[in-house]
Amino acid sequence: MKLIHKLIPFWLSVCMMMLLLPTAHAADEAVELLERMNHAARTLNYQGVFSYQAGRNLQSIKIYHRADEDGELERLIALNGPAREVIRTNDKVTCINPEGRQINISPRPLGSGFPSDLPRKVSSALPYYELSFQGESRVAGRNARELLISPVDEYRYGYRLWVDTETDLLLKTQLLATDGEVLEMFAFSSIQTDVEIGDEKLQSRLDGDEMVLNRTDKQSSSDIEQQSRLSRWDVTWLPEGFSLVALQTRLRASNGAEVEQRVYSDGMSSVSVFIEKILSKHRHLQGATQMGGINAYGNIIHSHFITVVGEVPGRTVEKIGASIQFVDIDQP
């Protein structure tokens, strides 16, 4: 009888391990799928039409994507609303607006190139999300596996992805609030893969104002650390897993004020903090606002405008904004 009692905990442990094995295997399989998905988005040739919806705003966009020995080339064409185009050559992005007005660079100009605008460091974010397969369905006439990415806390959003079973290309994605509400959605309505994308399809046919951006600042960790030491500002609270990935100071063209920009990320989600000295009276965000999955929070601290914006819940940007402190480095 004593032997039986000694064996019971052992067999319970074995049974628990057997129950956990399928879950662990599914998580490993999901991670492998994410890695293949990222690789497919960067290396495949494809063209098609996808829609991007955030709140009441709906855009329809045509995309051409080519990968060759020179890297990635991509062209996005707005099919509704004002005529606009975005051309990307690797990390160089050119936004073209033929109406001659100032180009509004939103966090997702023309969808930012779905599906190629995927998180590149998703592996670092995995401790803060749970992955699970939700079966299979069809998107744009193609079979797709559905993957749910659920956050472990209330400070970040979840994602639902549909990945092509043949090519591993991302066909559809939803950004999910903590209550499951769909905040943003990308979805292909038609797509062709393994096609030849000629040079003419990657050249804009619009004449108008151009703005050139660089999607990655490529700052080294030592540069970021040095810039951070020189800053007079301290962000004292961040969600677990978020870290400083970029910091720069630039001049604001409208009034000549310096603007410090900090970018924090967990590998999947990111938040930007803008700090601008008040030089003259002009309108500035006070309090909270939301557009689709983008939340922003504005405040005034020590004669500076503070703006926190990111694709995270409103509570996150507000809590980050409330934690920002001015550091008087001149005091002994």
C-alpha cells in the first residue's frame, strides 16, 4: 500500500506531462508558422487587392511586391478616395500625393504594405502572448490556417491571422481588443503568387508631392543608451516586455521646436512618445483619443507637449503618459 501511495504522485506527473505535450507542440508549430510567414512576405512575388478597415474608414489598395537580388520592391495604389501611392524599396518609403497638399503620414499609410509589414522580432514577444490554432477557412479563394495570438495582460491587443496553407503568405489579419472586438482588419479579396512583377508595375504613374521616409532608424543599442542618458525625460512605467528601441531628436518644421521621439516595443506592438517644447500657442491633443486600433494621449508637463501614441489599448498610452517625468540634470 505504501508503494502505491508513492507511485500515485509519479503517475500524476506523467499524466500532466502527457496532457501538456500537445499544447507545447502546437505552440512550437505556431512559432514555426510565424517564421515561415515572415519569410514568405519578404521573399515571394505577389500582386493583388486588399482592404484595410479601421472604424468607419475603409480603404481598398492594390499591391505589387517583388523580391530579387536587390531586396524588396513594393508599390501600393489607393483605389478609393484621393489618388495616392506608396513605393517601398527595402526600408526606403516614398509617399506620393498628387493633390499637392501636405502628406499625412499615419501609423499605417495605405495599410503600410500588408502583408509585408509584419513584426520582424515576433520571437522576442512570445513570452507576452499565447498562440493557438483555430482551424482552417478560406480567404480570397485560398485555403488558410487561422492562428490566434492572445496577450497575457490588458496592456496590449490580440491578433487573429489567416495564413495561406500553400505559400505561408498572410492573407488576412484582425486586431482584437481585450473584449474580442475587431478594431482593424486587413484582408485580400484577390491575390496571385509566383508571378512575374515587371519594372513598369513598380513605377508610379502619379505626379505630385513626395515625402521620403525610412522605416527603420537602425540605431544601435549603444546609440540609444547614449541618447537616453542625454535626455531630460524619464518614462517610469511600461508594460512588461516593452523596451526602448529607438530615440531621436529632430526639428519640427512648423515652429522650429525640437521634438524628442522615443519608440518602445515588445516585438509585436509599439508605442511612440513625442516630447515637444511649447514655443507658441497652437492646438495640441489634450486627453485621450482613438482611431481604430490607434490610441493617443496628450498632456502638458514642464512647459512641454507630451504625446503618447500606439497600437495598444487606451489604458496603456494613458498610463505611460502619466508616468513621464522631467529630470532636472542641472541639479546636483
